[in-house]
Amino acid sequence: MDSLWTDRIAAGALGMRSSAIRDLLKLTTQPDMISFAGGLPAPELFPTEEIAAASEQALVEAPLATLQYGPTEGFAPLREMVAGWVGRLGLSVPADQVLITAGSQQGLDMIGRLLIDPGAPVAIEEITYLGALQAWQTCQPNYLRLPIDEGGLDVEALAALLAGGARPRFLYIVSCFQNPTGVTLAPERRARLVELAARYSLPIVEDDPYGELYYEGQRTTPLAALDIAMHGEPRHVVYLGTLSKLLAPGLRVGWIVAPRPLLDQLVMLKQGLDLHTGSMAQAVAYYACRDGLLDQHIPRIRALYGERRDAMLAALAGERAMPAGTRWTRPGGGMFLWLTLPEQIEAEALLERALAQKVAFVPGHQFHPGGGGANTMRLNFSHSGPAQIVEGVRRLGAALWAGA
Amino acid sequence: MDSLWTDRIAAGALGMRSSAIRDLLKLTTQPDMISFAGGLPAPELFPTEEIAAASEQALVEAPLATLQYGPTEGFAPLREMVAGWVGRLGLSVPADQVLITAGSQQGLDMIGRLLIDPGAPVAIEEITYLGALQAWQTCQPNYLRLPIDEGGLDVEALAALLAGGARPRFLYIVSCFQNPTGVTLAPERRARLVELAARYSLPIVEDDPYGELYYEGQRTTPLAALDIAMHGEPRHVVYLGTLSKLLAPGLRVGWIVAPRPLLDQLVMLKQGLDLHTGSMAQAVAYYACRDGLLDQHIPRIRALYGERRDAMLAALAGERAMPAGTRWTRPGGGMFLWLTLPEQIEAEALLERALAQKVAFVPGHQFHPGGGGANTMRLNFSHSGPAQIVEGVRRLGAALWAGA
């Protein structure tokens, strides 16, 4: 029976693997498990009442736009709203350069299908978002892996690559509070990167789901804004954003701001993918946010997640919490930090002991498409309260000593 | 500027074209236009109040399932509900063989990506659903086009093809009230087709969005039910269903019932596509339908659309309504009928004159991937009231005489 279907799997899909994170997440739903594994927003912050009110408004005021088929490009008032929103970040674009997607995950999928031929070079950070790698599995790119450090992507390494003649289809970068490491591309590197893009005609795919979630300082200017400032319109940077971390992921509402020739192609592709993003989700998002909900709501997210980040940093720094030689990032925002254990400790093996102690994390090797990172892990701090974080770090320590 | 992006388009996406229907639909939104062009359900039937109540219930009773990230496979109670629903049609499957998709359009996209290599043979009806062709554009199949008639697919033509050694990756078929022709695969052809599938190990992709919309007789038994009856489980048939025509398309909630080895692959693929279908849309669909709404609602749809179909058939049959030699199908259900003009009349040229008369349709050549059908058109009867239908047919006649 199996061979009837498995004999017919297309070449690109043959090597497809399940997301280890999504499989791991199924293990972490036990009520007594403290999970630092997922990338989940804190549900206690979901603006449930506002969303309920928005659903009612949408169905009363715009029943057609909420329930009928809609344009592939997205619900026009939502596109306007997103254009206004990204405009405040310096992405001055008309609403017709905004395409609404089913979360930014769909944006990644579409970009891969449009720009990656099998074997084509694609530049990525050596530690990067697993969902992008998964989206592009069937496209079979040849990854050019670039180092990252506390200042984000090593842009000079990219410059050397380009100077050496490499011509990647595009560079993929999570520019703020990167998943999984929490690092942010430094401002001077941003300027240099946009300059390199212009010099070498390098397309950049900027994934920015976390940029609003800063717990100190200010909103970092997206690469897309620098690109627009340089050229007067989006030229080298495609920008992906989402409401998943700002409102609620269950809506699956994201967006792409793209140079016009690419946008036209993305719209054509999306027609075949799903006709359009859910009308109701788009209408609910619009009615929930049109009167400024995000301006009130995002500061609440920042306050809560900032507290949780601090709780995790403090717990990790506690006396004998972690083995000597353990290092971790100190992200200025986002949802994750990145922990590097002493070299002899394998995070994958540790995970088994940690699950026995009822604490979960994601072993870091999974985020390394080129291998390596066996002694690293990603820790999420947005989903658990401070007391849980303290207890979870204690359990993690117990798992570490149990294996020592 | 253009070449920065267009030089990098992947080979599979290079020949991509926009859906002419979706482009045409933009022309038909003028208030005085009578459109037989779209495939839109009648919005006056949307159960808006029930959906509003369901949104509230979902957010109160299951806020996490409504707003948080969810499993790729879909919202478990909805999968159970769909399993029960398709079970009544003879698809006895456990809920874990139901995958929730973003409308059945996403199901088509996923099946193409999973099963079509460039150049691979795929058997289709010679006149078929444009959205499937669009979904598979980037996969570049080699279509084997099979004739259809009033009894649906000519299954003996398929038998001859298979006997001659052809081994398509799969057969794609809209089995009831096909889009665009309105024809339904006859019962004896169904039995024969499932037998052929078993004999030649032929996978069948059965797309069944319209099966519940019958205006005479009874629900036709899906091919998938016959396959399960023969083998005790889904073996050769993947079945695609959707709430788009039964509840509201704006939710974008559909499903795939698939043989297990294929289902596992589809889930892996969907992880990368969009993580999962919108949580809120799924929860709203579940809460709206769990107490039997569809059993009350679908008869209302049947009554209304049946009346509209009859109005269109009567108007077309009116004296001097259509030129001598014009033929049309008499569908037992669904949303479309198929009209064949005398051979010398080109529907594409007629469309221009029809738009001037404020009536729209889709020229039939668009549904012919192999060319032909210049004198055919698809007429939708679900979206316009009887008086509009009468007036629209009158305008269509006026456009025909204007060109004579």
C-alpha cells in the first residue's frame, strides 16, 4: 500500500523531514511540564475581549468582506492599515505594495518557491529560523552559511563572499531579536548591508516578527526602511511582518512588503496556493486594530516579556545554576535566548534528562543547517511566568547535574 | 530594477500566469454589472448570526484553541466533526486521517507539490477546474487530457490510456457538479473507475466541493467511499472537501482525507507552508457546526440555488434567447452550467460586448489546458437572484445579436 503513494513523491519532496520542534512541542503539553521549547506568545496577553468585539463588528459592518471570497492581495482596509504601520518604521509604501499572507511563514514559503531553484545558492545566518529551512526544504537550495555573533550577521563575511564572486539568490535574515539566538543586527552593519545589496544587486529577505518586542532602547530601523531611504522605493529588500506576536498567532495574518515586480509574482503564486488569506481573520485583525489597539497593547507585551527575560537571565546567573563555562546571549527583546554549554555537554542527550525533570528546550543543533551547535540550546522566556522560569531553570540545572 | 528580481525567478515559476478569472472578477464588481462569471456563493445565505455566536463561544470556551498556535493537522474537535461528516458519505475514517487545510485550494497545492515532478504525467478532465491548473503551474506536469460528456469523465478513455501503458502520477477529478461544466460522474463510471484504480495502482485526487448541492435526486457517493468500501481504508483516493460552499468561503476551511502514508507527507509539507490553518477560523467553523447547523442550512442552499438554476435554464430556453444551435448542460446541482455557442462565435470576443451590456461570464477556453473551447462559456447561477438571472440572460442575448 505504501508504495502506491511513496513511489510517486516528487524529487523535491523526497528528503522532507518533520519539524523536530513541532514534534517536540507535542511532548510539552503535559500540565506539569515547564516548556522553554516553544515559540509561543503568552496567552494571558491575548486581547480576547477586543478580538470578540472586532469579530462582532466585522460581521455586522462588513459581512461580505468577512465571509465571502476576497482579493488575493488581501482586505483593502487591512492593507492600508499595515502600510500605515510599517510607514512608521520608515517603510513608506503605498497600500498596494502590501500583500497579506497566512502568517509570515507563508511569506517564506512563497519566496522560496519563487526564487529558489534546486541547487541555487541562498545566503543565511549559520544559526537561523527553523521554519525558513523547513519552508525551503522542497526547493533544495544550496545554503551559504554566514557567521553571526552578538551584533548579528557578520556582514563583512558576506562582503567577502560577494567580493569572491558568490551571487546568492538572496540573503535571508531575521534582523531583530533573531530566532533562535536573540541577537539583533547592529545599526552600522545594517547600513553596510544595504550598501552591499545595492553594490552587488543582492536581494535581501528581511524577516522581522519580533522587532516591536524591545525591552530597552528603541525600535531598530528595518533594513527595508534603509533600502527605501536609499532608493525612494523598495528595491533590494523584501520585508516580512506578522500580527502573530503582536495580537494573536491563531489569526494567521502576516504581510509582505515587496518591490513591485516581485509582488506581482507573489500575488500570482498565492492565487494558486490558497486564493487568499482568510477573510474573517483579516477583517477581525483590521477591526481589532483600526482604533490603535496595538499602541496600547504592545507596551503591555514589552513589560511582561521584559520581566520574564530578566527573570531568566537572573536565574541562569544564579550561583551554581549552570556549569562553569556556560554562556548565554542577553537579548534586548524578542522571545528567546541562546545558551552555549561547555563543549562536552550534548544538548540532545540533556533534553532526555530534562524532560524527565519536566522541563523542555530545543537543542541548538536543529537550527544549524550546516551541522554543529551540539552544545547549544534555545530557551523561550515569553510563555512562562517568572516563578515558572525560576523553577524551570532549577530543573534544567538538576538535569545537568544528573548527567555530570 | 525589474531584473534584480525577475532574473532570479525559479524555473518552475517562470511561466506562471495570473488567473484570468480572478482578473476578470475585478471588472465585475460594478454595482450595475450582472455577473455570471464568479464562483461565489450567495451571500444572503451566509449564516452570519450563527457565525457571530460561534466566534463568541469559541473565544469564551476555547480562547487558547482560537488564538494560539495550533497543531499542523488541525483543531482536534473539528477533525472529529469532519470525520463524522464524511463518515455519513461512506468515508469511514478515524479523525487522525483528516487534515484541515486553508480551503481545498491549499489541498490541491499540497498534492501538486508532493506528487508532481516537472514533466510527470497527470490525468485530468479535458475541461477542468482552473484553480487546480493554477495550483500546479509551478510543478509543470504533463497533462493527459481525458474527454468528458454529460456523464462526466469518459472512464473508458482512461482505461484505454492505462491499458496502453500510461502511468499518471494521479487522476484529478471534480466528481460532482464539476466546475466548470456542471456534469457529475455517473454511478456506473464511478464503480469502474475505482476498479481501474485498484487494477493499475492509480492514485485519484477527488475534489468534491459541490457534492452536497444537489437539486434533485440524492447525494452521489464519492469515489473515496467506494475505495474505502473495497479496501477497508482509504487506498487509492485522496478526498478534498471544504466548508466554502456550505458555510462561508471567507473562513478558508477545507479538509483532506488521505491514505495514511500520504497524509504524513502532507502534514510535513504543511508545517513549512503555514504552520497550520487559522486557529480562529477552525474554532469558529467547529462551534458554528457542532450542533447540526449544516443539516438545517444546506437544504436552504439547495432550495435557493435550485430555483436559480431553474431560472437560468428557463431564460436560456426562452424564444430567441440564444442563437440556434446553442447547447448547454442541465446540471443536477452545483453552481455552474456550461454553454456551447454555434462554432463560429468566439466567447472571448463576445465577452467584450457582454461587458458593455453589463453582463459577465467566463470564456470557456480558459478551462481547456490543451486549447479549444473557443465557443464555450461558464455561467454561474448561484450568485444572482432569479430576476437578475433573467435580465442577465437578456443582456447576454443582446450582446450576441450585437455581434451578429
